[in-house]
Amino acid sequence: MSLDPGLVRKDFPILQRTMRGKPLVYLDTAASAQKPQAVIDAISHFYANDYANIHRGVYELSATATRLHEQARDKVRAFVGAAEAREIIFVRNATEAINLAAWSYGRSNVSEGDEVIVSALEHHADLVPWQQLCLEKGAQLKVIPVDDDGALDLDAYEALLSERTKLVACAQVSNAIGTHVPVRDIIRLAHDRGVPVLLDAAQSVPRFEVDVQELDCDFLAFSGHKLYGPTGIGVLYVRGEILDQMLPYQTGGGMIEQVTFEETTFARAPERFEAGTPDIAGAIGLGAAIDYLSELGMANVEAHEADLLHYGTALLEEIPEVRIIGTAKEKTGVVSFVVDGVHPHDVGTILDGEGVAIRAGHHCAQPLMNRFQVPATARASLGVYNDRSDLDRLADAIRMCLELFA
Ligand code: PMP
């Protein structure tokens, strides 16, 4: 059964509201997805009925909250195909997940003269932590180039891999231009040389099925809020064998085994990496988002977005003043563009006046903007609740914008 956006829209209360007197067209899901009622209900039900702190309570309410929190972890485990729940570490967001990997794995595995490889597509969240680690350690950051369409140059990547490479970190889908990166090839070529791979899956897990065992990745990072879940919760998956070698990221309560004034022994994963009271309601809300998406079916979500991407791209291509940035053959979910003679921020503002919410800026990918020699782009990104009429309204609003600037 395919996805019916008309029905899906009804699940998202915010989409019933108007914006500047017009029905809201939300085309900024790559920045953050709107929330279905099921997620909102799961969070408020938890606070109203089952709330207590987890782990340390001996009373029933705390045991229930602990069970719900761990159930959410298991939903995430199943959703990304991980073998064990302990491989799922709850963090705040993708940014914290990557910082955790850079701190707990990177700092003890990257030394002077070593190399870390990232791609030219990376969001700053998957670039700056590795760059700073390399600067601190006297290591070198190597960058996989992209071609004029925004696809990765895999030959150049293979040539970058060396016996000094200690890690490859790469986005599965570019938030800025939508390229769907062939991460299987990235992983295979790295593993042939014994190099682990971290995937930034912030833009991929909301768009198609991602299975960590099938991909054979070593780390996978994503944010709950882009997956139709709440803000404040994210995930770092770490392959079990690596997990046991990693040092804690933060220390304090909830992550210890034994503490004396002289020394501390640490709990095993995942608690080892989850110091302090976690975002309990956030994890439960994320579990509800995963239930919601699973019911829609990730294959349906993928097919729906592919259809819309195709439709929207064709509409924009009909407007001679529009240039799409990012035309890789494999793309998903995101259309970035510039409009001749109109600054992207002005495009965004004028579209807002028409009730169309898009993003304008560098999309936290400044090196990629430099690669395409643009300071910024306008970006429309898709979600499960969008339909073709949203893209018609986008194209109409761009035409209006051109008339205003003529
Ligand atoms: N990576 C990618 C590819 C992203 O799109 C984003 C968010 N735009 C991030 C990382 C960072 O996510 P967050 O701000 O939720 O930490």
C-alpha cells in the first residue's frame, strides 16, 4: 500500500493551521520534521501517568519509567537493525552523537601523523569535531571531493585511503543538496584496509530503511527531531566490539560501577555513555515516532519522497531563472536552488509571505557552498506530509518572487 499524504497530513496538528492567512506549506523537514499526534500523545501520556526518574528507583513508577525508556531503546535497535540494545546510546542529537564518537573513540585512536577522511558534503556537525580532533592531535583531515553534480568522487576517495587512515566519517544523505551517497562502497573500501566508518544518518533514517548490520557500518549518528520525534534526543549506534574499547564521554551519576575518593570503575555500555538523568520523555517520544514511521512503512516513505522529488525538480526546471544546486543521479528529499537576481534570503522571505516555509542559508555546509561558489541557497525539503500541491505552491511563489524583482 502506498502512502496517502492526504491521510498523513491529518496526523500532524500543526499542518491544520494557516500561515499568513494561507494553508501552511511546510518544506523544511530537513531542518526538523513536524510531529504527529501520536508522538505528542506519547510524551504527554508519559508525563501525566508514568513519570519518574529511571534506573535508581525501587518503587513501581520508577520501574515503569525505566521499562518504557528501555523499550524505546529496543525500538531504535530494531529500527536500525542493530544486533543488541546496548549498541544504542541515547544522546541529545546527531551533533552530540558525533562529538561522542570523536571524543570517546577518536581521542584514543587518532595520533600525530594519522589521517581522518570526511567528504566535501558534510554538515558542520560531521566536519568540525573531526577537524578539531586532527588539529589537537597533529593529524590530517582529508576530504573526498564532489563533482559538479554534487556526487562523491569515489576514485579520489580510494586514493585518499592509506595505512595512516584511522577513520572515515561520511553523511549518507547531504542535508544541503540531497545527494544520496553510495555508503556501501565507502564502507567496503575502508574495511578492506581495516578502517572503521561513521555514517551521519541525520538525513537518511527519516527517508529510507537503514540497517546497520546490512551496511556493516561501525558508527551511525542521527537526531530524533528529524525523524518526526521530539527535540533533545538523538542516537549513536556503535558496533559492539568497538563499544567495549571506548572511554566515557562524560562522567557522573548513572555511568559508574564503583566510586571511591581515589578511583571509579565505569558501567558497561550503554550506561557508560549516558551520564546523568537522560531525556526520558524524549526517548519515549522517539519510540512513538518510530512506531508511526514503521506503520507508514519506510519503503512507502521512500517511494513517496522519490515521486515528490521528481515532480518538484521538473517544476523548478521549467523556470529559466532557477538553477538547482546538486543534480547527482542518486538524490533524495532535498532540492537546493538559487534564483537569478534574487538573494536566497529574499526568496525565503517572499515565500514565507505566501505561507511556504523553506530554508535559506549555507545549511551548515559552508565548504560545500564554496565548492559551488554560492554564499547560500534556498532549500525545499520533503516530508511524509507533503504532496504535489505543496510543490505547485512553491513554484507559484517563486514566479511571484521573480515578478517582484523584475
Ligand atoms: N548532520 C546532518 C546531515 C544534518 O542535516 C544535521 C542537521 N541539519 C546534523 C548533522 C546535525 O543535527 P542536529 O542539529 O540535530 O544535531
